[in-house]
Amino acid sequence: MNKENISKSVIRRLPRYYRFLSELEENETERISSGKLAEIMRTTASQVRQDLNCFGGFGHQGYGYSVSKLKEEIAKILGLDNKFKAVLIGSGHIGTAIAAHMEFNKLGFELVGIFDNNQEILGEKINDLEIRDEKNLESFCEENNVEAAFLCVPKSAAENIVGRLYNCGVKNFWNFTHYYIQGDYPEATVENVHLSDILMTLCYSMNEAEED
């Protein structure tokens, strides 16, 4: 199948496959059937086979899937060995937590720089990375071949920062702001994380459950 025809919903399930397969591997499970994998994924065996067939299948009749091999193949599809160089902008509570605790080296990225405009914290370190002055963002990105940016700044600052990054060749964003990047930069690759939206969705579900 042409990868351009693969739906976003399938692609968004791949990290879940990878996560569950990693847990199975840690528990020394060597192989798994589509039915058992479907149970873990809370879906159907047909859906599992359909998803994996988008990329070649990987299973064997009567055997199922090799856990380690399938995990390896999904890692390749996701590009987890790429080590794309990234910078994080904004070292407030969310930015600091992300820089301190995310294992980027296992997720396809290498965090090479942290930036902020708060003069009081410049020079401090998070996981051995020094917090740099945001004024030097463009030169750093160009010198270090940065390909992605993780945005943890207020919406009021995001538009300017994205423009600066985009103009120096950074066009891939993990966006924790409420700035709609695609509206101004339709060619950008963006993953938006709106924590308040997720929490409101939880609130809706709880509200519906109370009304039933």
C-alpha cells in the first residue's frame, strides 16, 4: 500500500502497538497472535491485521507475530532511530518537566538546546543542557542543523517564535501552545498538545456518565 494512503488513525495507533510490544518483550513474551494483541489493544483481531498489513503484515499463519521482530519493524516505521535534532523553547513548568523526564533518545529525537527569555534562569541546566538566551535561537538552529522545535511558551509569544524558527528552516513542531501554526504555515508538520482540551473531554465523559 502507498504510505500516502494510510490513514492518520492507523499511524496514531502505531505508538500504542510499540508500547505494548515493549512491555511484552520485557516480560519475555516471544510471540503473540493477532487475537491476543487485539485484546491488549482493546480492538479486534481484524483491526490489528488490517493495521499491520498497511506496512507489510509481519505475521505468519499459525504462528502469529514475533514480538521482538514486530517491535523492531514498528520502530523502523516510526523512525525511532532517526535522532532528529530538536530544541525546546520555554523552560517553565511544562518545558522543564518535558526536558527533564522525556527519553527523547528512545523516541526518535535528540534534544540539543533549551531556550528561554527569562534572564534570571539563563545558564541553569536541565539534564546537562544549559538554558540559552532566546535571542540566539536562529544562529544555534542553523549551526546545529535543528529540524524540530518543542514549544512550551505562552500563546502570545508563540507566533513570533514559530515565524523565526520557520524562517531558519525549522518546520516541525510539537506544540503545547494554543497558537494555530497550520493556519499560518500550512506546510509545517505539527503535533498539537492541548492539555485543557483533553481535560474538558474527560469532564464531558464524566458528566455523561452521571446523567446515564
